Amino acid sequence: MNDKIINNGLKFNHMDFQTRVIHVGNNIDKGTNAIKRPITMANSYKLPYDPSVLNWSGADENIYTRNGGSNQKYLEERIASLENAEDCIVLSSGVAALSGLFFSLLESGDHVIFSNVTYIAVYRLLNELFNKKFKVETSIVDTTNIENVKSEIKDNTKLIHIETPGNPTLSIVDISKISEIAHEKNILVSVDNTLASPYNQRPIELGADFSIESLTKYINGHGDSMGGSISGKSKHLDTIRKDSQINLGGTISPFNAWLIMRGSVTLPLRMEQHNKNALKVAKFLESLEIVTFVSYPGIESHKNHEIANKQMKNGFGGVLSFGLNTNHDKHNEFVSNLKIITSAVSLGHDESLIVFIGEDDERQYLYPKEFKNGFLRFSVGLEDSNDLINDIKQALNKTGLL
Ligand SMILES: *Cc1c(COP(=O)(O)O)cnc(C)c1O
């Protein structure tokens, strides 16, 4: 870990996650003695006597908030420490982090392997924009099968991008194995760690080069601000920072950085509750006859439960997917009958959210066969688990499915 991270004379590398998530990135405010650092909503910082000494596109000094604001820098210190990474960049959204990484690393003629199950913007960026417009070769691979990945590696393969657990099917990819085979060939590995959060899984400790988070999800945790992060080695991140933030303009607003900083303090407590609630709900759903399948890495019926067990330390997160043995309309009716659980995109909020992904979804061809009739992605929130289970029961009843 970065041993630059010192607050109040304390070095944090030997302290536990729970302590770091509270203290790293915070400090006594020098101006006021406030024990929380303030939000700095200023676009510009005072220039030195001779500004010609500055690099206008540099990130090291406070010049202009697009080059990096104070609140962003505090949050970067914290996320780097949670990911056990040398360095971190925080940007305006998870997608800004993903696109920043791809724009910075990839050139025409390079080849990228990416998981068949990823956040939709990864599919759009790599398979449509980079591939068609910038002549980057792409292979969509079922990365849960290591042999598939091995056989797809080419001389020009630059990056393997995986997502585990994968959104929306909760597929599990072996991070250490992928990193091992990639590094033998000098290929970089990026892992979208959003569904796990660094409390449950730390890709860099498992050998990956980059860990990407949508801070919008668990790290902020309250569903009220957007952000994204890329953690990794400084030698990569220095270039990514210049490209993605200063020149592409994906900088986070100071207010959002501050909100995420505040939300992140309770990450371990919230994840414990998400982990527990989701496991309980998954087991309940598995017991119902109308449920065709439940995909949750924490239950034994998950195809890669063993791998999840090995690489996810504290639990398996709050997101699961399941199928109902009924038609398209009845899925919508079931969702509309839920009273506590809300039909909305996003995940990792305090409140439970559910999305029906239909049998006609354009990416169905990439998913395992049990998903083909349509399915529900459920982000299990922090509510009482019995209330959630009762909500599902009453909605199934009202829809005539129980
Ligand atoms: C939501 C999400 C993203 C995108 O994050 P935004 O903050 O919405 O841009 C990326 N990856 C995964 C796995 C996500 O769930």
C-alpha cells in the first residue's frame, strides 16, 4: 500500500479496513480546526507569482478543478487505501472510469478480451465505439472458462477486462487465474469490482492491474451521487489521469466527491447487512416452486461458488438474479405489486431495487440458457430481510404466482 498515506502522524498501512475507511483522506482542517475536511466548491485556485512555471495540463498542483479538486484528492487517498493500491483516480461516474481506462490504454490495432457479462457501457464502448470507430480488435469471451480466455489471446492482446460478480447474471470469474495467464504474456488485467466492493473483494491483492468501481453503487451507498474510480499503479494512472480527467474532462464534482466520502464511512457496516440480507433472500427464493433459478455467488447451487468463496472475503454482496416460471406480462405485474422494493435501475443503494430484464433484451445471446425467458435483477437493500421476503410473497400472491 501507498505509504504516503499519513494523517495526524499516523501511518495507515498496518491498520484495518474499518479504521482506514473512517480516517484515510480526512484530517483536521487547517483553516478552522474543523474535524472534517470542508467541501471546496471553487473552480480555480490562486496561481503562484510566476504561473509560467506551471504545466496547464498537470494534475499535481491545484490550478483548476478539472485538473483535480481537493475533495477528489481526499477521496482518491481513501479509495487507494481500501483497494490496497498504490494510486487511485476518482472520476465523474463508473462509466467515466471505464472509458478513461480504455481511451488511455488502447490504440488502433490492439486487441481486447472482455467478459460476455459486463455492464452495458463496456459492451457499447468496446464492441461498438472502439471496435468500429478506432479499429481496436475485440473478443467477447465467456471468461468463467479459463481455456476460452487462453485460446483467444493473440500477439496484439493488450488488455483483458473482466467483471466479477458480473452484472446482471452474477457470473464469477477467477481473478488470480486470469491475472496469471495474462501476465505471462504481458497483458494487463482490469476488473470491474462494483458488485463486490473492496470490502468483499480486492482485485489488486489477487493480481489484477486495475480495480474499477462505480462509486455510485456501494461505496457511496445512498443512491444520491455518482462517481467512479480506477485503482492501480502510479505508472499507469499518471497517464490515465491526464487523458481521462484533464483532457477528456471526466472530473467529479467536489460535492459528489464529498458525498461519496461521507457515504463510504459506513461501507463495512452496510456490506455486512447487504451480504446477510441477500443470502437470506436468495435462500428464500430458492425454496419457491415458481422460481426457476437463483443466481447468487453465496449459495452452493451457483456454478462458481467455490471460486467466489476463494476470492470474496467477507461475503458475496447484495445483488442477485432470479427467474420466474411465467410470461413477460406477469413479470411486470409482479414488479408493480411490490410495495417496499422499487422498480429502478442502479444497485448498492440503501433501498432495495429490482429490474425486469426481458427475454427480448439485445444481450440475451450472451447469457446462460436459464436467463433466456427473462429474469429479475434484484439489488437487496438494507431493509429488514423479513420485510423484503414478505413483500415478495405478497406480490407473488397478488399476481397469482404463489
Ligand atoms: C453501474 C455500473 C457501472 C457504471 O457506473 P456509473 O456510475 O453508473 O457510470 C459500471 N459497472 C458496473 C458493474 C455497474 O453496476
